[in-house]
Amino acid sequence: MKLSACMIVKNEEEMLRRTLPDLAKSVDEVILVDTGSGDGTVEFAKSCGARVFHFAWVDDFSAARNESLKYATGDWIIWIDADECLKPESAADVKKLLQNTSEDSCSIPVYECPLGTFEPASFYYRVKIFRNGKGVYFKRPFNEQICGQDGKVLGGKLIKDAPLYHWGNFKQGADKEKKKERNIAMLKKLLEKFPNDVNYHFHLGNDLKEIAAHEEAIKEYDCVIRLNTDARLLPFAHSFKAVSYLLLKQGKRAYQAAVEALKLDKNNCWALNVLGSLLLSNNHLAEAIDVLKQSASVEPPATDEWTFFSSQQRDYVANFLLGDAYLKKGEKQEAQKALQAARNYEATPEVMEKLKWV
């Protein structure tokens, strides 16, 4: 059984130096489609044994990914990005499972981690592995979807023990800003053509929220809610809207959005934390503690369907707020437990300062 890794890249030499050597050892071939690099991406990829091809960028991620599939000779394909790390031991587990499965596609966890680490802040499941030669292709210029020969979006058996570690969302500096600007420009252009596409509205909202353009982000989340063509997105649209309202110091609207999110998903950590924060700021300490304890104990979803889960919201944010609530209530022992749990996730200056008070 032969496994091919297919990737599309542009100016990713720095990241490839972190991820490609292990990937090249883990799979049987690496297909790398370069869309116009001006750094040493191509040369480094070739030095790792990758088969390198060139494709002119046309503002369409799916077009570039479909180009990469043309060159794969493996029985199975894993599609992967330069900023995603596949551990060699995970690849070995994947190969064993693929040899004995009757499935044509598989989903795996994608962990969002700080650069160079394996400590996830959040994760989601995505179909990343599929059989070659079955007519599988990518569609949608942005936030690509994988489709079978019949045109239907592929699902896949979940392989929980073979995660990818995604480092790109934690990059800082000019490169990240350029990618964010590119994504926002692409999404706005796509929405001119496809104004009722909830996925484009959702991802544009997320990108706008990340650059603190909260009022614009809220408008995009409202479009997702109003169009209501993908029920999976609704609890996240409501809860991310709640976060933006909270950061805009519009407490009443934040509360309303959080409540709507919790009607759809009672364990949505973003919404629970917004609600807990509002209760805390209004000195409703007992109610805040109940809500934040619920958030801090949420179990990750056990499903192979698309979903999104934030360890950062559960393990850090909920416990940080919980510690603050206990401090205000004068329960220092409980405050210390919660703040230490937050510190175990990330020892931020804020949590270290709070711990001085207990």
C-alpha cells in the first residue's frame, strides 16, 4: 500500500523546514505544487525528495489542489499543508489502518497548536485521506470541500489516533497579516458572486473577528443565521457573535447571542464563557460559578461529523474566569485550584498575577 501526500505551497520555505523532513520520511511520495514562490521553497522541497510541479495561482485553492492530485501515484492520498505536521508514528498507524479498511475516505483530528508545539488550543475533524483513482476532487475556491465522483461532499471514518498538528494559525508578523488580508479580500470577492453562501460569510466573520473588526464580523454571523442553510454553523455563529459583542462592551447583546447559542448546543464553551463573564461582571457570583464549572468540564465531541472544539476556551478561559469568581467570593482554595488549572494550560502573565492573590 502506497501513501501519497499532496500539498500546495507558496513561499513556505521556513515552515517546510519544520514539517517536510518528517513528512517525507512518513509517506511514500510527496507531491508539492508551487503556486509562485520567490524564496527557497522549491529547492528545499526537492532536497527532501518531493516531486515538485508548478501551477499559476488563480485565486482558487481547489484548482491548485486538484492539480496536485493529478500527479499522485499512491493507492491513498493525504492532503496536507506546509504548516501541518504529521508525526511519523501517526503516519505508521494510518498506513496500518488503511491496509485493512473497506472505506474510501477517512477523517482525522486537526489540532490547532502554537508554532512548534503539540499542545492543542482547539481541534476539528476533517476528511484528509482518501483512495486515489476514485474520482475524488476539490470544489469551492476557499475553504475547499472534498467531493466524490457523484458530486456529493465526502464523509469519512474517523481515525482518532492519527492527528495533524496545524501551526499556521499561531504564526505572528507580516506573513500572517498578509494571509489574513488575502483571505478577507478573497472572501469578499466570492461573496459578490455567491451572496448566499453561508460558509463564506462564516469564514469572513471569523477572519474579521480575528483582526478585531467586530462590527463587521457580527454582520457576517448575522448572514449565517438569517440564511440558515447549514445547521452545523449556527451555534458557532451565535457564540462567536456573542464574543464580538462582549469585546465591544455590548453586554445585553452578548447575553442574547450566547443564550441563542446555548439553545442549539448547551455545551458550547464560547457561549458559556461569555455568559459566565457577564454574570461575573454583574457580581452574580453563584450563577457565574455554575456556568463556568459547566464550561470547564465539557467533554470533546465524540463524532466523525464536522465539529469544532476549543481546549483553550474550556481549559484556560473557563478556569481563569472561575478563579476570578471564587476570588471575589472569598473562596481562595477553590480559586487556587481553578487558576492552577488555567496555568497548566498556559502560564500567561494574567493568570500568574491572579495566583499571587491566593
